[in-house]
Amino acid sequence: MTNDARRKAFKTMLAGAASLSAVPALAATAAAVNAASTSRSATGTGNATGIGADAADTSGNSNAATSPGAAGCTPPSPGWGKGVEGQRQADLGNGLYRNPIIAGDHPDPTVLKDGSDYYLTYSSFYSYPGLVIWHSTDLVNWRPITAALTKPLGAVWAVDLCKHNGRYFIYIPAAPDGDAWSIYAIWADNIAGPWSEPVDLKIAGCIDPGHVVGEDGKRYLFVNGIRKIRLTDDGLATDGQLEKAYEPWRYPADWVVENFAPEGPKLLRRGKWFYLVTAVGGTAGPVTGHMVIAARSASIHGPWEHCPHNPLVRTTSTAEPWWSRGHATLVEGPAGDWWMIYHGYENGYRTLGRQTLLEPIEWTADGWFRALGGDLSRPLPKPRGGKAGPSGHALSDDFSSNRMGVQWAFHDPAPDESHRARYTQQGLELAGRGRTPADSRPLTCGVGEHSYQAEITLTLDGQAEAGLLLFYNSKAFVGLGFAPDTIKTFQYAEEHSWARVQRATSTVRVRLTNVENVITFHYSHDGGRHWTLHGTRMEVSGIHHNVFGGFLSLKLGVYCAGVGTVRLNDFTFQAIDASKK
């Protein structure tokens, strides 16, 4: 099939996708929150009689969703498939998919094709265990399999996952203990681990590594800037000096961007060409800033020529459903078609962090490539030839098995932080640290839903204080806390002492309901038979990177402060379809 014929066929498929029915989403109201809260079973156990019991509907076409933006709402468009616990699922079950392919905070994706398998990991920042590796066989359905990094290295930014001579490598930019940035490497002979301890390559002041093997058979890392350095054959040390590799393409001076910031170099060899895919324009800030550009060269040493189609991907308006799109990796699909995987903020939901997006590309007759997906507002045809596997994973947890890393992670842990958590036959025990949520280094769980409900049972021991949070960082969180004799309210990252309630607590079940960034808390001291509505509702849409920095997301969190422990039991999670409330 010629490129023109392929493009025409693809547009025909898009037109078919556009005809899917769409129903405008209704605005969530306080009544919807109360209805959601009271539809749980009387025991509060979070079984199928609770919120979202209609999640068995897997048609993928009956849900509609809109994303409120800064200037109103995007047009209604067909919704997502429903996965476990009603979570958004990209695969619509009819040969189409809708972005994101991995919802929630999964930025700077790096993707490895390994035979018929695909592996992906992403920036984990201050979460440990970190660098969760996801697996897919069709590029649309992904599930987590392991966390590769257990030793705290401080903030971990955009990494590169690759395979060389049968061994897997992850190259990691990090700044342990606030020191200067360097590039570290970990390796494994099996993707599921065990992974090695980090090795410092001593590449100072660099981030965003991209691995490639040159025409000389030598290994290289490209980094932000765009610079390169040769590695030893084992990939665990440098073998040369850092040098300038390429001066990236410049966008017009009047474009509204954050800054130039050439970063995220990813390299691919196809035919006689090396292709260098780069992000410019800044990761956050104005939604029109971040973008994808490309260059090519017959040699890893250049000279590089700019792609005539630059920028290949860019958000051009706040009306689009995905903002700040960039940081792409090219990957070949199961049947030989080609795709770009990159990240973007969802219009109206920056709180979820940068989510992972999939867009088709085509190779042109002159040896370049171009993106085909447009603004990604509608379903797209899935990659051909793949076998759909498991998608996502349940977040509900009875704490009978260890889900550290794959689900739970400490925020900014000390080297010995893992010792605070102990699995027992009664549940997960978490030892106290610090005095408030801000210095407690909470245990967090990422989410990818617009609306959801989560519950957990907390049992205090000693003089511990514990509670349920939505946590961004130590300067940005909300939540409820329970000391042995006091209920505390946290908003704007501080306790409202005027809102204290004197109430003895040994065991309490806490419920957090998030409906499109409006938070409602309930709590029960009798196992869920009777619930108390907390008197303050909290609006959290402003808790994101453009306000607080750090490139993070708003996560569910459990904190334990003071002297003593808290036991965690029966964590339940259910997505809410706010359009049906």
C-alpha cells in the first residue's frame, strides 16, 4: 500500500471513529457526592454493591466525558472502556482505543520493543520503590510487573530503558541528597529483576539520557543539551568526554512556550539513518510550549538535518483535550506499523500529572515521518497484529501481599524508610515518623481517574496519629488525621486548629470521595455502619506543577506521625462516572 493510500485509509477509519455516539457529561453536584457516599454497602467493605457497581459494562461507547478547561469545556467525545474497579481503559473493545493508554502520573515514557513484548517505564521522581516497569503485547493494554529501583536516589527524572547483548539497562538521571545531577545505571538479565544496585557513571550536571549504538558498534548516551558521551562496552562507565551533538530546530520566536529547553533525546536507527527525537519548548507552563521535533543523520556523530515536518506534535490551543504534549519515543507496532508514545496533561486535570499517550505515525517517501493522530480528541484505530493482554490493575488492597512499588510507594524516603512498613497477618503496619503529614514521608498510591472513591481502615497503636490524604508534596496536600483523642483537618498543607474535633479513636474507617477535583471526607468509628460527613469540602484543581513545581501529581496517601504505629486494612477503590450522577 502506498503512503497516500495508507493515509486515505487511516482518515476513513478516523471518520468512522468520529461517528461514535457521544452524550454530554452532566456537571457533578453536591447531591452526586452524597449519593455516591450512601451507595456503599452497610458494612463499608467496598464490594460489588458499592459505588460503580455498573462497572461490568465493557462496551466502551456508552460513557461520555468532557474535560473542563481554563476557558470552559472541550466538546463532548466518546468515553473510555471500563476496566477493573471502573477505571478508565484505553481499549474500547471494537478495534479502537482512546488515550491515555496509561492514565495518571506516568510522564517521560521510555519504551522498549523486545520481540513481541513491549516494556515501558517513566519518571518516578520522589516515589520509592520506583521505576515501575509496565508490559504490553499490543501497545494499548498495559499492566505493571515490577519496580526496578529500590535504593533512594532523590528525584528521578526522565530515564531510558534499553536492551543490549541480552541485558536490560535503565539509565537514570538523579540528584541524591540534593547533590549535583548525575547519570546512574541499573541492569538486569531478566526484565522482572532482580535489578542491580545503581552505578554512578559520573556524568555531572546532565539529565534525560538516551542510549544508542553507533555505526562504529560503540555505545553512546545522548543527554539534554543535546550532547553525547561514549560508554564502555559494558555500558557501566564512560569512555570519552561529553560533547555537543546537535543544535536543535528552533520554533518561531513569537510562539508561546515556557523556554527552549532541548531535552529528552531518544534515538532510533532505521535503514541508513539515525533518527533523533527531541523535546523542546518546556515541559509545563503554557500549554502550547512542549513539542516533539526530529532530526536525522547517516552517522551518530552527525551532521544532523532538521525534519521538514517539525514540530511533529504540539498542542496549539487550550481547547484541545491534551496539553503540553511532548517527550516522545518512536516504536514499531506488532504488524510493522509505527507509533509515537509521549506524555501530556489532560485538559482540566493537571492534578493527575502527565499521562501516557499513543499516536500513529507514517514514514514518508523521503525517509522522514509524520504524526497522524491530530489532537487525540477521538478514538483511534489500534495497532495492527497485537494480542490484547491485561490492562491496568486493581488498587483495592487487603494488604495480604506486598505491593510496594507496583502500587504503594513512600514519598521522598530516607535510606531506611522501607523498615517502617511491615506486613503481618493482621495487615500492613506503618511506623510513625515526624509530627505532621508534611514531615511524615507518607505512603502514596497513584490514581488516574477524574472521579473516584477510596476507603481505608486505620487502627492506631501507641501515641501514633494517622490519616488519609491527597498528597502532592510537603507544601501541598489535604486530608483528615486521627490522633488518639482528636480528629484533625488539613487543607492548604496545614492543620486548621479551629476545626479540631475531640473524639477518641482507636480504629476508624475513612472515606475520600473525589468528584472532578472536589473532595468530600466521611469517617466511621463502627466499621462503616454509620458515617459522619466532614464539614469541609475541598477543591484541589490547583494542586499541580504549574503552582507548586516538582512535576508531580496529586496522589492518595496514608500518613503516620508520632510515636507508635498504624495498621492498614481493607483499602478499597472505585472509579465514579460523574456524568451519570
